[in-house]
Amino acid sequence: MKLLVYFIISISLAASTEIDFFSIKIEKGSNRQRIYMSDGKMLDKEISIVNFPEELSVASKEGYNLSSLCDTENINMTKISKIDVEFKDGISTQNVKCYNRKNLLFYESEILEDNSLKASKYDINGILDQKKLYNENIIEFTSYYDNGQILKEGNFKNHKKEGTWKEYYKDGKLKSVTEFKKDRIINIVKY
């Protein structure tokens, strides 16, 4: 019985506090949004922002938005149901998880120990679609088939394809290797 009680307490402590979207105030300054509770206290903890009504599906309030926390490129924002985010001094630490209306993860990002940023996007069924690792001006990119096999992998440098890019068949076998220099194909080998 004691073990069950400790387990329940530890689960409740690990879970982030849920905050209704309407109980926060977003303030913009120095190109960064700070998040406050409606009572004026700055957020400085891990929270879940919930209750995204359809009319605020892009998560905008008072002219500012939270959708930037969920890298919304190619994502239909009407699917947001919850954003788990960690704040320090009212500013997101970029440790973020965004969920769709089916309560499936569709985006997550995390600051790693070496200060690089790892971001993952998932398809409508919660299956990993692509992963990016940002490290200064280099992005390590990987996209996936719906069966979990790698589709493509390679690097961007200053937002242009650079170096060796590999493409695979759905069964995991190598399809092609392409060499890029500043987004231009230098060489391609097909298998």
C-alpha cells in the first residue's frame, strides 16, 4: 500500500501544472515573449497550457502568439489541444511538447547539454516524421517513413544542403547518395 501511495505522489509531482489558456498574459519585449499568470506572477516552472478553443486555434492572444513554441511549419494549428512547456523567468526554455486534438504528440523540442536544440515532428497519427538537430549554423536532418525506417538524412549549413545526403527505400536499403555544395548537386550515385 505504501508503495502505491509513493507512486501516486511521485506521478503527481512529476506532472506539470495545467494552466488554462485564458489565465495567462503574454507580453512581448526585446523580441522575446514573456508569459505571466493573470495575477501578474511571471511563470517560472513547467506548465501545460490547455483549453485551446477553435476560434483561438493559432493560439494568439492580445496580438502575440504561442504557436511559435510549436514550430508550426506545415502543421494545421486547429489540431492543438495542449502545449507542455518549461519557463524560466517567463521565457520558454525550448523544452516543449505540443499535442493535437487526439492528444497525440505532433512536435517536441529540447535543449541538449551541449546547448544544441533537438526538434522532432510527428504525423497526424503520432509517428515520427522528421528530426532536426540544430548546432550553430549546422542542422542535422533526418526524415522517416511511416514504418520508422529512415527516408533521407543529411546536413544543412546556413539553410542550404551541404555534404553527403543519403536516401533509402522503405525497406531500409540505400537508394542514393548525393553530394551537395551550397545546395547544388556535385555528385549522385543511385543504387
